[in-house]
Amino acid sequence: MKRIGTWIFYSVGALAIAYLALYAYAVFTGRDLQPGDPIHIFRKPDAPSYSALSTALRA
């Protein structure tokens, strides 16, 4: 049982190190965000316009 606990401890530690490495990779290779940059939100062209529906209900 002690041997299984040791392996679980090592595997959790290895998983944490892998997560930190992926986080560091994402931070150092990601593009820099500047204040005022537009946020690009992509949506389907055939998606319904819910704002038009709400203005029709108000009238």
C-alpha cells in the first residue's frame, strides 16, 4: 500500500509539472494583448439575431 501511495504521489507531481510547463508555454508563445485591441468573436452567419427579436417585442 505504501508503494502505491508513492506512485500516486509521483504521478500527481508529474502531472502538476506538466501543467505548469504547458502554462508557461502558453504564456510565452501567446500574442500580446494591447488595450484597445478589438475582441474577435466569431458566430455563424445563419444564426438568429436575438437583438432584433427583443426590439420587435418592445414595439
